[in-house]
Amino acid sequence: MSEVTPPLSASKRQACVPCHVRKVKCDATEIGFPCSNCQSASREDCRLHLKRKRTSAKLPGRGAEPVRLPVAVPTSSTRTTTTSPQGSACSPRTTATTASTTTPRPVPKVEVANLLNVDEASVDSDYLFQRHLAEFMDQPHLTERPIDRHARTMYVGTDVSNLSFLVRQQFGEKVENVSHFPTDRIARRHTCHDPDRLPLEAFQLPEKGIVDRLLRAYFTHINPGFPVVDETIFMKQYESKDPDNPPSLLLLHAILLVGAHVCFDQPNREHLKATFFRRAKSLFDARFERNRDTIVQAALLLTWHADGPEDVVANAWYWLGIAARTATGMGMHRDAENSTLVPHVKRMWRRVWWLLFQCDTLVSLQYGRPPAINLADSDVQRLKPSDFEDCGPNARVQYVMHASELCIIISEALRQRFRLRATAEDRQDMLRRTDEDLATWALRLPTSLQLHLGPRLDLWAANLQLIYNTALILLHRTRSHPPSLRAQGEDSDICKTAAGVVQDLFQCLCERHETKYLWTSSINCLFTALIELSAEVRLLNPVLAISALRRYDSALFSLRELARFWPNAQTVLHFFENSVKLQEKSEPVPINNAEVVTEALSKPSNPNVRRGSVEVEGDETSDDAQAQEEASLDMDAGTSARSGLPNANSNWEDQNESRTTDQGVDKRNYAQEEFESWSDWRHAYWQQPEFESEFLFTF
């Protein structure tokens, strides 16, 4: 033990370095060095903490020409939100210019570097950087200290971890079911890469009026069903302008990106999204944000931006991988109920974890890749209504909870049914059990989430039904190559019905202009339905084929609408619009039953006329004829047989031999001409997409 030095006078009362770093009361001014804390911990490096003198940045000369920016530039890391001059308003037309087209002025390196000097934790952080592991183990109140915004979460891992072994050896049964512990925060200069090289643009924001509008759009339309952010907590930070508790600049840029996605039209939309994405990614790559919770939240929000055609090291797959790795690294996949995490963080962790699991499952379903999250490694409790306490009044609690349950079923099916070494019997057995689970899940849906087409359609209920029906198609569609033109059995019926529901849902969402609120997985939903509908168009039965053609045209129209908001959907659209070639092997089927075909062909087949396969609930003024016409489009092999129409699974000529043939010559000729017109279109323009060679694109 070092020699005891005399105590300091009351006027010079200060703390030693270890006590200052740990933010505990120090009695060195009363008893001298070492203090009682260092004596009990047997520390030999108890020394006086000297406050570092701050040096202000040298201001530019008075003769320099001022640079005016329509953005607020923070001068410290604690001021991440800024206010424009009072009375300034910006219309949507001027938003792109205000937010992203202004050339930032150069800034001295010391200005950005000072963003880090104001952090108290950076003082003597070399000491903390070297001894943070020892300091963590030597904390006298390790099991009682709250894990709040002043602390850093330390996940000690499973029992195989050395750190977990040491903690449990020291504290015994007291921490038996605890995996998350507090530790001191690490100074930003030890985690941030070259902060003085960060572009000034990363610290810029649009005028307050624009920021308010984008925040309002996000929390009104996206966060209720995609509850990444605690609305009440974030907005309180944003509106209070407290320099000691500001909102995260990284998270703010990510929220503004999503707000721009739903708030503006082209070309401002993509221009603004690219600007906010660039700013957020600059902070992300520099590791400017120290709160790992915020990093997970921001990564989830950045999936709303399509950053080019790359789908492995960019876009949703990439950001979800980062989010999943960060979340498991800090222990989000483990139950933190017995830890000292503050209550609102516990709720946020559960909510963000299950939302991350949903997104990971849907993207894995989209690409056919292994998911990053395996629930066998997680013991997080299921979502409860109380977990949405801070998400604002519009939170769709039931939707998020049932979407998580649905993704659990889909994730298990992906792992078991499509595992590489599974036998045909294993896959069939897993499909049977998955169908039972999906049926049970569907029966338990509340009324608000059940399928209601028409004016009563709810956006989030529609999104849930899109996921459900897409999963049905992907699980039940035939794996034979080439696919049979007359696919039979229950699997075919399930796929046709599910594809019709997906088409109907997108038709309703397009009519209500709500496709912009759909996440990137909606591209896969429509893509899957179009593949199924294209198979129906190739049916040899013209009545069924024409009905499918109307649904196919409607789905293609919906894909064009979706591509306005998701540029990567343009690839899928281009695939279906440009895969037409001369079909050499397809021969038209002879026509005999003029009456039936005339009845089917007399209805318009205009791509702009939206037709559905499921009866749509309309208002009271809709006439019965239109409803009857729409209902007549819902025909499959079973309904065709019951109504006397040709069956897709039987010989059309044999059926027609028993029917009366004394039809008018004019009607027969008209039907023949219409059918030949359709056959010519099919012969000239349709060919089954060669998926093995032409399916090479990203979406």
C-alpha cells in the first residue's frame, strides 16, 4: 500500500481518479490518499483527479464571407436537435433543396473534435480503457447499480464464458438468473473512428418545420405497427431540448428517412431518403453512437431504404444482420427481467427483439437464406400489452403480438421443412404440423385482424394477411420442374386461393393509396402471388385462364404502384414485363362450347380495370350486377364443376359432347373470334419465365 498523504483542505475538495470514473463519493479530502474506497479494493493507484482545461475553437476571421445554410449546425454532441428561426415554414416542394442540396461549408477539425471533449467520461479515459474489466469486477454494488443511460450494459454470456464464471463465482446464487450487469461507459474517443474526419453534413438537420412533419408522419403511419422507437420518450427528448439528455442524432436521421418514405412524392422522396441515409451511415460507420440499443433501432429503420441492387452487403439483409449481431452481443436475446435494467428499457428490449425476429424471418423467407436468429438460443418472454406503454396512443399492440406468433410458426417451418438433410417424409410431416399451427393461429385472430376487404380493410390487418397467405403459397407450391400446367390436389387449391387473396389485398391498398406504408417484404408477397397467377394464365382451360389473366393484370398494376416506393421492385416488374417471347410449343385448344366461352369473354379484360377473385365489400350504392360479376370471377376446379363450367382437371371436349349445340351462328362466331384473339395473345406474348436462368436479380 502506498504511503498515506495528508487530506486536502475543504476549499480544494476533489475526488481521486478511480472514484471519479466510477462516480462514487470519495473521502480523500478527509482522510487523504488512498481513500477508503481504494483501501477496501486494495488499489495502489489512488491519485488526485485533475480537471482538464477546455480550449475553445478559434473562430474564423471577421473578414471571411459568412456562409448561410438553411440547416442548423450543432456545436456540440449534446445538441442534436436544432430550431430554425421562428416563423420559417417550408413547403413540400422546397424540402429537397432545404434538406439535402445545400453544399456544406468546411469546418475546422477542432470544431468536430470539440464534440468529444465535452464528454466528462473522456477525462482520464486511458485509465478506464485499460482497467474497465477490472473496474467491472471490483464494483462494490455490481448487483444493485441500475443500468440506466449513465451506465453501459455488460452481457456476461452463458456459463461457458470466463466472465460469467467469474461473476457467478464471486456473487453465487445472488446472480444465478442474471446475465446483464452495469459497467462504466467507455469514452467516445475510444470507440469512434476519426471523429474529426466526420463530414459536417452528418451533423446537419433540415429546418424544424420539416423535421416536425417527418417525425409526425413516422409516428402516425409507421411506428404504430413497426414500434422501434418509444414515441413518448423520444418526443420528450426532442421537444425539451435538454443538452444533458438529447435524442440520438443517428436515430433521428433514421426516423427522418422513414418519414420521408411516406411523406413525399418523387423525385423528392428518393433524394431525401438518400440524404438522410448518407448522414446516418456516416455516423454509423464512424461508431459515433455509443448506445448499442440505439444502434439496433437505427439498423432496423435503415431497412426502409433501398441502397442499390446489392442484397448481401447492403439493404435489408445487411442491416438486419448487423442488428441481430449487435442485439445478441448485448444480450437482447436473453430474459432481462431479473437484471437492474430500468423498466422502460426492459420493455423496449422485448419489443425491439421480437420486431427484429419478425423482420429477420420475413427477409429469410424472401431470399431463401438461413435466418440470423434462432429462437432455441433465446429465452425472451413473449410480448405483452404493457411492453407498448411508451409507444404512443396509436400503437397496434394486437397486430405486433400476432405477427410475432405467425413468424414463430414460419421460422420453425423454414428450419425444418427446408433443411438440407430432410427426407420427403420429414418435409411432408412438417408441412402437416405447420398447417395445423397456421390454422390454429388464424382461428385465434381477433376480429380487428381478420380479413375484411373493402372500406373496412385495416392496413395492419392487410399486412398480416399478406404475410400469412404468402407463407401458404411458399410452403405448398409444387417443387417439380417444369411445373405442371394442371397442378392438382389440395396444395394447388391452397396456392390459388392464397394468390387471389394477395391480389385482392394489394388491389384494395392501391385504391386507398396505402402501399407506401408497406415494408420491403411486401415485394416478395406480390412477387410470389404473380408467379402463382402466371401459372394459372397458362392453363389450357380458357375460362379459368381469362379469369386468372384479369387477376394477373391487377397484380401487375399493384406491382407498378409498389415500385414507385421501392426501387428494387422495379427489377421484379421488369422481369414480368420483359419475359415475353414467342411460344413455340403452346398450341391453342379447339373451341366447341360457344355459350360458356361467350359468357366469360364478354366481360372486359382491361389491365386498368381492377378485378378481384374475392368478393369485395362495397358501399350500399353498389349495384347487384357488379357484385355478381366480381363474384363470378372466383372460379376454380370445384366451382367450375358445380356451375357446369368446364373443369380444369377434365377433358373439355368430352364435357361439351353432352351439351346442346343449337347456338346462334353469330354468337358462335363472336366467341370463336374472342377466343382466337386470346389464343393469339397467348401464342405471341406469353412464355413461362425460365426461372433457372432468368431469375438472376435482386429485390
